[in-house]
Amino acid sequence: MAAWHGLKEGDEVELEIKETARNGDGIGRVRGVVVFVKGAQVGQKLRVKITKVAARHAYAEPIKP
């Protein structure tokens, strides 16, 4: 089931990491949704795969080039 933002598990998107979460995950935004990326650093531009989607945030992992 896709939420209002249309993101779903398995989607591949590009995002820029703008912040760091308290636990060290990188934070970017896609379609207004906060996306947490484990191990990402501020300033990185990544292609990621969405692994989990909630109503107002999502989790993703980097896609290796």
C-alpha cells in the first residue's frame, strides 16, 4: 500500500543527504518525505532503494554503482 507521497518499498530514487539523525543515519527528502539512509554522510548525493515506508518517513539503502 502506497502512502500519500507515492513511495513504496523497492522504489529507486536519488537524494542528497542534508542532515544526520541522532543515531548517525543520513537524512534526505524525496517528495516531501524524510528518508533515513544508514551510513550516509551529509553532502552525499546517492541513488537509494527504499526498504521500508511509513506515513511520514522511509528507510533506504544505497545502491552500489
